[in-house]
Amino acid sequence: MNPLELFTDYTYSQALWGTVIIGICAGALGPLVLVQRQALIADAIAHSSLPGLLGVFLSCSWLGFDGRNPLLLIAGSIVTGLTAVAIISSLTQRTIIHRDAAMAATLTTFFSLGMLLLQYISRNPLPGKAGIQDYLLGNASTLTRADVKSALVIGGGVLLILSLVHLKQSAVVFDAPFAQLAGIKLNIVRSLGFIA
């Protein structure tokens, strides 16, 4: 078998392009999060997105729509991920709870809700539920062309946002007092870094 034939295989090519797109976005976002010593925020957002994804799947299934629509699933994930970030910020600003503890509490609460929804889905006859558990840990071999297109659109948006706020983000990350004196809105730039 010629190794180049792998690129013509549908499953291999979709898995390859999907993981390359996600890897590029993770490589662009990772250093910003690491330098700010908030590496756990990625885990908190990822685990908190599960109930949003499953909630959209359930809602669409009950309403008779396609519950596996990638853009709707991503929208649900974004909503609960941003909600988790807002809760973490609120807990650390308004209470004496340390940021790591706030992330852990938010992560476990949202993830527990997601696991409850996953159990409900697995025990009820819903159309299109096969493989929905793969969204929990991921399975690159199940990526479809629609998944790769969605990742490309969202990844492009992430890279666009990061390129637009790169200089301000760098100033906020490495010298926050200077950035504040320069008139940069710290909360807005930090939020854009997390949204991207």
C-alpha cells in the first residue's frame, strides 16, 4: 500500500484535517493561558461544555430536528462554557474562594449535570443518539466533513480574534499595570482571550 493513499481515505483525511485544525488553535491559545497560570481554565471550559452540547441535542430531538447538527451543538457548548467562565470570575471576585477552587467547583458541577444528561440520553429511545458519548472524550475517527468544516470556521474565527487583539493581549499578559495606564480595558481583552 502506498502511504499517499491514506490521504484519499475519507476517515483518515477527515481525522487528519480535524486534528490539524484543532492543534493549530490549541497552539495559538495555549501559551496565553499558560503564561497567565490559568491552564485549568481549559479543562473547566471543556468539561462545562458537555451539558450545553447534550441539552441542545435533547432539545432538538424533542422538537423533531436533527440533534447532531454540529453548529447547534457548538452553540450549546459555547453558551455553557461562557457561563462557566462567568461563574468562575464571579466566585473569585465576590468571595474569598481561590481561583483554582472556583474552577474545580464549577467544573464538577457542570460535568455532573452533563453526566446526568448523558445517562438520560442513553436510557431513552432518541433518534441519532448513537455515538453521542464520543463528544465526551472525543474520537477523531468519527469526524465527518461537516465537523471539519465547523472546526475550520470556528478555528478561523479564533485565529482572527487572536490576531486582532494580539498586541493588547500581550500587554495585558506581560505587564498589566502598563496596559491599564495605556488605556487598555483589561477585562475586555482578557475576556476576548478566553472567548477565542
